[in-house]
Amino acid sequence: MDGITRRRALLLSTATVLVAGLGLTACGGSPAPAEKASAAGVVTVTVNGMPASTQADDRKDFEELVKQFEAAHPKIKIDAREGQMDPKTFAAKLAGGQLEDVYYVYFTDPAGLIQRKQAADITPYLAGVPYLSDVRPELQDVFKDKQGKTYGLPTGNYSMGLVYNRDLFRQAGLDPDKPPTTWEEVREAAKKITALGEDTVGYADYSKNNQGGWHLTSWLYSMGGEVATQEEGGKWKAAFDSDAGRKALRTLHDMRWTDQSMGTRQLLEIGDVQKMMGSGKLGMYMAGPDNIPTIVKQFERKYEEFGLAALPGTATLGGGDGFMFNPKASPEKIKAGLQWVQWKYLNPDREEENVTKFSGLGVPIGLPQPNLFAGAAQQKIQAIHTAHANVPQENYKPFVDRSPQVEVKVEPPNAQQLYTVLDGVMQSVLTKEDADIDKLLKEAAVRADGILATVK
């Protein structure tokens, strides 16, 4: 499982409490061909995402939600299928009439699906969707084309920040309530934490299994750079051989070799770094809020030990997930599918019920993401989470307060292939003191251009 898959699994397992149930799952009857509205006016909507039988709790939970939805919407029947959107089989399923009416996607998927006309334009059916105007516009934009037409709805989101050990900050003479806001401050804090000795590492980062490229993308964004840009005519070109790219890699190089604040062990991935943080020997690393519950649960730590800060710089890598609609689906199915997605995933009216239920099951309440709404809807949700919080929300205040100032940017096209290329750049900088950064970036850009040439 590569870095992005692992990250998404973590996101889905811990961070969907905000407006959803336990995970982005679905359930219902066995797979069946799409049906037209029956004589009685009942519309059957197929959706994917049904949890496997091995996920007994998730499956049972969602079966109950399906019953609740169908009871409240007697003219709609939910027919769910296992699995999610698989790019390798998607086109064949669509051509063969096997694609679900409502299908799950990551934020990296909509642009290509829209361009290839593999998603339905749902703009005409949005007028009656409750709370849609409260969903953050930048998240809705992920599912729009250049003309402003809408092809799907967001149901989850994340952005990268800095997870840090508050105890180590105190021991190093740093204020845990005022974490670094610039990379220069990150570097100074990492040196002070490393100086504590006893195998303590100030800052760690990933560099293999596509996770190095993923994190380097966020570094580039934070430095004001891009991984790829689209030229006139729609052609994509690599953009990381830039001042921002050199600055990001030089900072990593100097922290690793000059400051020696990143430790001697490199070629790390997410599990390695989480283990370091779980051992109490790591000061900071780049991650989303969903990492904190993972560390607490896996390594028997306490939520009070960890803080979360916004990523330094002007922007950060973010992403999320949502649902799109089969271009062959009838208007009746699209309307019914929209009701299902809104009811289950974008429904502040159900938040009190969700939070009460899941807080009793030990699910963390009060993490700063997902954060799908703005305005009155978000204020309502935040009030519920504050009332039921079982994590120290004050520890995430540096993230919450500064995040509005940091632009959230999605992954580049053909992200996984580009991350493989950028992995090599990260690995060289972190394992070779004499790494030639200019040469690394130039050679990687040539390879990346070949990958981007296939973007359609």
C-alpha cells in the first residue's frame, strides 16, 4: 500500500465523524443492474463503498443508516456495492453499464472525469439540496468545470499541518502554545529539541513509497511553488525546478546535514515516523489531524501530549473525497442520489446524533478536520463538537487560527507517478550530503514532463 493509500485510509478511519457516520461506507442489498423507477414511483439508486463482510461493525452501522434513510424517503431505495472507484476498471464499468449511479472519488479524480465526460452534470438538480450554500466554496470548486457546472459533492477534506510533541517543546524551552509559523522557526525549534539528546529527533520526514514525493509537494506549495502547471492549450509541464524547489530541498538538506536535527536514520515512511512520535522521541513532523488519534491509539499515548500547527508558508497540500454521478443516470436517479449524499454526509441536522453516538464508542470528537462547512452551519457543528469534545481542542488552536491564512492546494495530475520521481529527489538530499540539488531537480523535471505528457 503506497503512501497516499495509507493516508487516505487513515483519513477515512478517523476523520469522518464531522458529518458522516463511521467511515465513508455504504450497504444494502446484493449487486443488481440499475433499475428504472418502479410503477409505484420508487427509485433504486446504486452506490459504491459498501464495507466488506470483514468490517462487521461498519457494515452493521451503515445498514441501520440505510434503513433510517429509506424510512424517511419511502420513494428511494439504496442498493450499495462493495469497493470504490478503481481507475483501472472505471472506464470498462461505465461502458458496460456496471458503474454505480453514485460513486466515490478522491479530490484528484474529478477534473479528469469531467474532461472525459465520465460524470453527470448535476447543476440542474442542486436547487433543492439543503445546506449546499453552506459548504465551503473552495471544496465545491473541486467538482466544477471551467464554466462553473457542478458534477459532484465533497464529503470529506484534510490539509497538512505540523504535528508536534508538546512535552518535548517544554523540555527544550519552547512554548507549546506558540509553535513555529515559519520554516526558519521550525528549523530552530528542531535544533533545540535535538539538543535534548537521548536519541531525540527534532524533525522527521518521509522519503519512500511515494510518500517523499507527496510531502515534497507540500513543501513546494508552502514555499510558493508548484509541482506542475498547465499551459495554454491544456498541456501540463513540471514546475518544481524552481526557486521554491531549491529552497525547500536546501532547507531539508541543511536540517539533515548542517543541523543534524533530522536524525541519521532516513528512507522513512508514515509508519516509521508515527512510531517515532509514539515513542516520545520526535519533536515535529508534517501531517494532518487524523494522525493524532492513530498515534494515541497505536502507542498508548494521551491526546494532551500532542499539538497541531498550520504548515508554515503560503499554502499547503490538501485533499479529500466526495461523490460523483454516472453520466448515464436518469434525472430521477440523480435527484435521489443527491438526497442520499446530502442526508448522510452533508447534514448538520444529524450531527448531534452522530457525535453523541460516536463519543460513546471512543471516537475522537473535537479534531479540527474534516471542515466542510462555513457560516452558520459550521458554527452549529463546532458548538456540538465543543460540547462533546473528548480531545483537548486548545492544543489545535494554532492550526485552527492560522489555517484560514494558508491556501489549500490539491495534488497535481498523475500524482502517484510524479511522487515516485520526487521520492528519488528526497532520498538523495536526505542520504547524500553532497547531493547536487540543481541537477536532481533538472533531471526529475525531464522525467516528470514525460509523465505529464500523458495527462488528458
